[in-house]
Amino acid sequence: MTNVTTMRNAQVAKQKSEVSVKSSRNDSINFDQIYEMESFNKFVRKKNAFLFGTTGVFLFLYILLPILAFTPVLQQKWIGNITGVWVYSAGLFVMTVVLCMVYTKMAPKFDQMASEVLSEYEQGGAK
Amino acid sequence: MDLVTVIFFLGIVGLTLVVTYIAAKRTSSASDFYTAGGGLKGWQNGLAIAGDYLSAAAFLGVSGAIALTGFDGFFFSVGYVVANLVLLYIIAEPMRNLGRYTLADMLTARFSEKRVRGIAATSTITIVILYMIAQLVGAGALIKLLFGIDYWLAVLIVGVMMTTYVLFGGMTATSWVQIIKACLLLFGTTLLAFLVLWKFDFSLMKMFDTISTQHGDQYLVPGMKYTSMIDSVSMMMALVLGTSGLPHILMRFFTVKDAKTARTSISWTTWVTAIFFSLTIFLGFGAMHFVGIDTIKAENAAGNTAAPLLAEFLGGNILLSFIAAVAFATILAVVSGLVLTGASAISHDIYGEILNDGKLSEKQQVLAARIGSISIAVVSIILALFAQSLNVSFLVSFAFCIGASANLPVILYTIYWKRFNSNGVIAAMATGLISCLVLGAMGPNVWNPVEGAAIFVGEPLVPLSVPAIITIPLGFIAGYLGTVLTAKKSSDAEEIYKEIRVKANTGVAVSEVSHH
């Protein structure tokens, strides 16, 4: 049993070193230097502006539902017998799925920016 | 219980046990136990998270609430769905980049202090116990209703099953039980919704016309259950923000290999939950119209059996048995996830890291995890047996409230605020936790002038069923004040924040964080 576990651990460790090139350079990462880099801060500012901006908008639209749901606006019948609250809720469902797709579209761009920052750091470090 | 029911029931039990058996062979290290070795694929984890969302409260509770109160029940559906976006946009990826097994791991990546770990573990255990009692009591009542066995036996069966999955199969088994259940549930609800729509000639307009003319327009607007705007705003805040603070959801982000996969997971969850919760309209209105409000209420006052009753109407005994089995699987899957999360806080955070300074061997860690799982299961089962006669389903909303008021402020500050310090962590978590419990205990779920409507008889001091609208700001303010009032310039702390910010945003050196 002990043997199996040891073997397994060794195997896992081997896989890890193969899969992750990043982990091999852990010791040498100078977080301070990356933190101070202009490109890093520009990237983080841009990303956070997008993330928090969007979050602010969807939370606002969301919390309007329980507020407007108690006003005549959403209590009226909009389409046939379907009242505004149902239509607005359906809108929030659509918003969720659309914003989810927007995020998955935007995220690779941020990944790209992050890896550019890291490669700039590496080149800087090599000098 | 007839033969068909027994076959479906045994089918679920058999399938999940096979999964547990296979998973047990792959579970040898602490990382296997808590996070399935971090080896789940995006779609697998996405379905498993969806499984966590789609608890019995969501499936049976929401469709029942729509059947009895119309739109008021649908508030929950909207809350659960939009909550995905908060996770996706600001929590999932940094969480994956900074954490290892638990929420406390993620916080101590920045504040390496035992008291930080201690309070995070306390919050986790509180949420798990509250959630679990609600699920187990609901499960006991439901199984009693569906299969006609005694309450104590029902709780015991669920208890033994959940302990078996977690004990032997750890996170791998728990995840696969969640995945199987999510697929079954999605299939079951789609089938029911399709049959309901068929009865309305596939016309939404006709369904709404029928509800309006035969049942009344009051079902098409809020006001049957939630009469106050503030109360429903408060409840909606707890739902959308609390999800991102629930430890059993957060833990799922450590089961994938990197931030990209965490992102894919939540995309899957978003689609699955959006589809599922859209269908709750048809389940709710279908049950209201075809089964009838009086019949539903006669069976269960809270409407929890509306979906099974609808299944019986639409597809006779076979469909009823199938939906009952799915409901059973739902309960099993969710409580297993809770047991595992509770065990991670007790065994990894408190026993392993606080009492033993993280110096346990791999073997000791796994043993501790198993003992922790049994302890949390036994405690919950005993509490559930005592709580049999109480209406405790509101405890789930307390769990969301604590998630939003104690955990979320601390998670956000830790990732995004440079000056945040460990005093702020303690202040925010203690304030969030205590204010939710105290204000909740003074609320209408606990106190009601009508005897039998709540636990105690009397006027509620706080008129909010979920006090989130007060407690969430309190949590954020406490974290801010705790930080600025005790702030001292420390270059070490700043260095760590630099590391956190770089790691959270780039994912660099993440394997170091997750496997040290």
C-alpha cells in the first residue's frame, strides 16, 4: 500500500514537472518587478474596469426587478396576458447568457495580455 | 412502494455506488479527497456546480412555490441564474489562482495567520450545518412522502448514503454523483415541461391566458408571498451575492487545473441553470393548473410535492417514480457535497493546519478527512432528527445571507484591496456571521404571532425574512473599519499583496500555490 502511494506520488510529481513549465521557474519570479511594470498595471486596470463595470450594470438591472415588480410598470400586461415581471425576468435570463458569452469572448484577450506581460517580464529579466 | 419505484430507487443507489467504487480506487491523497486531484474537466465541473445549485430546494421548492404563489416563486429562479455572473466575472478565476482546498486556504495565501483560518473555517462550518439541516429535514419529509417510510429511517438512509460516497470516493465520487444527478434532473424537468407545453398546444400565450382566466391575475404578479418591496430586495441580494460566498460552491473551483477551466466550468453552469430555471415556469404553472392548488396544499403545505404530483398527472406511476428517484438523487448529491466541504474545514483547516501546523503526512491527512466526514455527517443527522417537526427550510436563506455578508466581502477585499489586513478579515467575517444569525433569529421565520407558523410565537423584531440588505453592508463596512482603524505600515504585507495581485491576474506560479 505504502509502495503504491509512493509510486503514485512520484508519478504525479513527474507529470506536474512535465505539464507545468511555469512551476519550474517559481523560485525566480520577482513579483515585485511584475507588480511595478507599466504593462501589468495597464492590463489589470483595463481588465478590472471591464469586470467591475459589467458587474455594476448587471447587478443594477437585476435589483431593479424586485423594485419595479411592486410598481404598476411591471405589473401591467405587456403581451397578451403576460405581465411585465415575466418579460423583465426573461430579459435577465437572456442578459445572463449573453454576458456569459461576452465574458468567454473577452477572457482569451485578457489571457493574451497576461502572457504578453509575462513574456515582457522574462525578456526584461534576461537582460 | 411499488415495483417500478423500487427499481428506479435501486437504480440510482446502484449507479452511484458503482461510481463511488471506481472513484475510491483513485482516491489516495488529500488532494484526491478534497479536489479530485484538480483533474476535473470544465464541463464535468460545470455540471457538478449546476448540481450544487439545483438542490431539492430549487427543484421541488421553486416549482412548488410557483404553483402556489405564482411569480413570487419565480424570484428565486432569477436570483440563482444571475448569481452565475457574479461568480464568473469576479470570483471564479482569482479563486482558482489563489486557493488550494478551502476558502481558508485562499485567505491565508495572503494573511498567513491561524485566526484568519479559524474564522474562515467557523463561517464554513456554520453555513454547512445550516444548509445541511434544511436539506436533511426536507429530505426526510420528502422521502417519507414519496416512499412511505418513517422520517427517522429516511434521514438515516440519506445519511448513510452521503457518508459512503464521501468516505470512500471523496471529491471524485461526490462530483460524479452531482453530474449524474444534474443530467437526470435536466432530463426529467425538460420532459415535464415538454408535456405541460403540449397540453397548452405549445403556446406560451395560451398557458398565461389559462392561468389568468381560471386562477386569477394575482398569480402573474408578485404579492402572494412577498408583500414588501424591501423584503424581496433583501432576499434577492442574498441570492445573487450569497452564491459567491457559499463554501461548497467555492470549493468546486479547486477541482479543475487552472483559471481557464474554472471559466469554462461556470459557462456550463450558466447554460444548464438558465435552461433549468426557465423550465420551472412550466412545472409551476403546470402543477397549479393540472394538479390544482388545493390538492398540492393538502399533500404538503409548502408545495414541495408539486413537481412529483405533476409527474403523476402527466405520466402516471412510471413518471412519478422517475421524478421521485431524481429528487432522491438530488438530495443525496447536495448533502454529499456539504459533508465534503464541512470535512475540509474541520480536518484540513482546523485539525491539519491550525492544530498541527500543516505538518500532517499525506496518510494522516486522508485519515483526518475521513474522520471529519463521519463527524460532520453524524452531527447533522442527529440535528436533523431533532428538527423533524420544525419548518427549517428558511435555514438555506440564512446560509446565503452569511455567504454574502461574511464571506463575500472578505474574498473581494483579499483579491482586490491593497490595504486590507487580517484585522479586517476578522471584523468582516465576525460581523457578517453574527449579524445574519442574530437578525435572522429575530425575523419572521423564527417569530410569528400565529402559533405553528414559525418556531416561536410572537411579533418578529426584524421584519425581514432574510436580513441581507442590512448585513451585507455591515460586513463590508466592518472589513473596511477593521482595516483602517488598525492599519500599520508593513512592507511584508505589501509584498504579499503584490504577489497576490500578480498571481490572481496572470495565473503565474499557480501550481506553487495549489500544491505546496
